[in-house]
Amino acid sequence: MTDARPNIIFIITDQQRFDTISALGYPHMDTPHLDRLVEEGVSFSQCHITAPSCAPSRASLFTGQYPHTTGILKNADEWT
């Protein structure tokens, strides 16, 4: 019996602006590996996050809760 579930790799880049991937229409960037991921996988044109800073946003992503619930409100806050 084979497993019908898809293989999913979720990649989060840090300090990655929307206009810094060549395959998404910004040829001034040299991003061969990200370009291949875009061409052979799925990319999203809309992204909505719970916080503008990376640590609170990641804590929300990993827990499914808002920053005021996780207690991670800024990048310097420690969390496990």
C-alpha cells in the first residue's frame, strides 16, 4: 500500500522581500535555486502574517496563535 499524501517541504527565508526572486519577474536578482523551486513547485502571490517582525511571526506560524497569545512580541523575546 502506498502513501497518497504529498511530500511537502515548507521553506521560510529570512529578510526575503517579494521582489527578490528572478523567476517571479525580477530579473535583476540572481536566484537560481529559488527560481527552480518556483518553477517546479508552488509559490504564493499573497501572504498575510500576524506580525511584521520575524520572531513573533514564526511563533504564530508554529503555534497557530497570535503574538499577544504566544507572548513573543519582538525579536529579542525568548521562546522554545
